[in-house]
Amino acid sequence: FLVTLSGAANATIGRAQGRGSLVDDDRVPIDPALPGQYLADLSAGPGVDDYLLVANPNAQAVTARLTWVRPDGTGATRDLTIPAHQRVTLPVASEPNIAGQGDVSVAVQATDPALAIDADHSAYWGGGQAGRATEGVTPSPTWYFAEGSTTSFEEWITVFNPTNSWVDVQFVFVGTSGVLQTRTVRIAEGPGRLKVRVRDWLGSADHGTRITATGPGGAAGVVAERTMTWEWAAGQPEGHSTPGQSALAANWYFAEGDNAFFATYFALLNPSDAYSWVRIYYLHENGQLYSQDVAVPPWCRVTATTPASVPAGAFSMDADVLWGGAPVAAERMLYGGPNWTIGHAGVGEALAPTWRLTEGVTSSDAARDLLFGTPTESAAA
């Protein structure tokens, strides 16, 4: 037995299994003081090949602590050393004590509070013909998803509670003409996770989503991930995921857009009582700048398509709120091929001088492109 004392008069007794630096326990606490990134919606199989990518951007080795959380809240943890400036690829279906056990969430942390660590995950199914990927994030009490649809898609939202207590998770689903539904669900004990099939709540609807979490002390930090899947032919699936946005903003930037080989869609969510007017700028590969104005009423989600005035080709995008309007959440989706044989989604970002990308591959069966947008008057070096 493993006995963990949480105070002079309290103890919990659970099962433990040691394999060097690995522990499998009923619930494994996650230390919020350790730096790291969190991922809500992974799979340990069967039927999905999911990979956890962990990168060390430091000039010295880092010890990474992985804390896995199963749907019932039980967990497993292990430490591994990652050399300086290296990345490791971990097949989730091969992870000790969770392999083959289905859905999981994970906290990826550096045991040294002074060192950073990065994490992504990439999941593939259908013999590698379909996949989705998303970046790790840090916990926040609020998350926004501008995109969401159960019309031609299956949509799932997973919420990961890395705290050591219960949290109440409120979902506000915002449609094209107002709030569709509000629901609150409790994750009874932490760490824990919740996965919702959105169709079971909403039926068929295009929507955006606001998620807020509260615990015994008020606002509680959680992480979320939205996954959408579809079949472009019988038995031929595809999908994409995003972690959402933890804040609204008046400016959002997107490095990738295309209307030559893809159809580009732009989702805007205004979860407030004030009106918002958004101007979308298209910075085209031909060097020209095009724009489109979109009105987003209070508590509405609007989808914008690339205007006909934008020539065929690749472009970056900048969404700016005009005239002091309400800040928004923004997301960009690209779909291509007959019946959308491929597709992906990404949330808007603020400008930054440095970006770190954990996932990347240049093998013969994969293509990898880095896309840069410079919406300033100075060229990027």
C-alpha cells in the first residue's frame, strides 16, 4: 500500500506500483508550482495512434514529469530526462500503466521550476489517413471556442481539471442569433476530466462556446480541447482539434490562409452584451492587402468566408475590432479536396518575437511547411 499523509490527522490509502520513477495511484496530485503545458484530449488506444511530443528548449537537460489522468480520475506518473535542445516522441499507447486504456489527459511539467518545457500531441487513425494535432497550454479559468458545429460534424469538448479539488464547469453555447444553451457539470474530484459529445446537448447547430470553471476558492484553472470529426466518404474519417483561447482580444493574427487549394472559413465569437465590428485583413502572397468588414452582434457567433475580391492564392490574416467594439474570440478553418478530404483549424494569436513548435517531421510520407506573416511595416529578419 502507498500511504500519503496530507495532514497530522489525515491520510489516504491507495494502490501504488513502482517502476523506477513511475507511480500508478488512485489519484496522482499535480504540483501547480512546476512549469509545464497541459493537454486535455489524448488516447492510449486501441484504434488511435496518438503521440505525445515533448521538447526541451533549454541549454541543459531537463527532467520532464508526465502525469496522466484517466476518465475516472485515476492516474499514473513518471519522470524522464530530455537532453538539451532535443525533442522526444512518446507513443501514448506504449506508456506504462495507461497503454490501451482509452482516453486520457496529461500534464507535462519540468521538475526544475526555472526551466521551460513544451508539449504537443498528434493523433492518427484510419491507417494514418486521418489525424489531428494541437499544442499544449497552461490552465485558465475561462476558455473560448469560436468554432463549433454539429451539422455535418461530430464535435467533442474535453475539459481537464489539474487541480486537486472539484470544479464546476459551465458551458455557454452561442449560436448565430443568441445563446442556445447553458449547462454546468461538476468534475467531482481532482485531478479529473470530462468529455462531452456536443450533439447530445445541442442537437444540430453551428455555434461558439464559452467555458468557465470555478472551484472551492472561486475561479479554477482548467484546460480544454475541442475535436471535430467528419467522414468525407463512407468509412473515410478526418478531423481537427484546437485548445481554444483563454482570453478575448481586439486583435488576432493568423499566419495561414488559402483560397486556391482550400476553402478558408473564419469564425468570430462575441460572448458579451456589446456590439463588435471586425475588419479582417488578408495579406496576400502577391504583396497586396485586402479587407472585409464583419458585424458580430452581442452573444452571437458569425462565420466569414473569403471574399471574392481576394485573388486565388495563399495569405495571412489579421482580425481587428473597430471603433472600440467588444473584443472577440477568433478561429480559422481550412478544408480542401473533394468533400473535404483534408482539413485543419487554428486559433488566433497575438504577435510575438519568438515561437517554439514542438511537432515537426520531414519524412517521405509527410509534408511540413512553416508559414510566416509580418503584418508590420518592417520586414522580419
